[in-house]
Amino acid sequence: MTPKSGVLLAGSCVAAIAAVGSIFELSSGNPELGGLITGVILALSVPLTGIFFYAAVLDARANQR
């Protein structure tokens, strides 16, 4: 694993946590940041989770010996 793939994997984890938190906020009925902002965070964090994870896997595979 390279530092680049580690950073990408960490970004994937942060984005996944943001997505789960947004889902809980929206399901509570009264999101602290408002429904629109929380929905935007959710809409951005779901694809970013997959993109960062995929990029981390590609980088790790490219740097295997």
C-alpha cells in the first residue's frame, strides 16, 4: 500500500461516514443543517465513496511487486 492509496482509502471512509450520518439526519425528520444541505451532502458522498475506494484499489494494484 502506498501513501496515495492510504489517503484515498481514508477519503472513502470519511465519505461513507458522511453518507451514513446524512441518512440518519434525514430519517430523524429534523436535520440540523436542513433537508436541502443534508441531501446535497448525501448525494455527493455516496458516489465519492465508490470513486475513492476504486481509485485506492487501482493504485494499490498498480504498485504491487
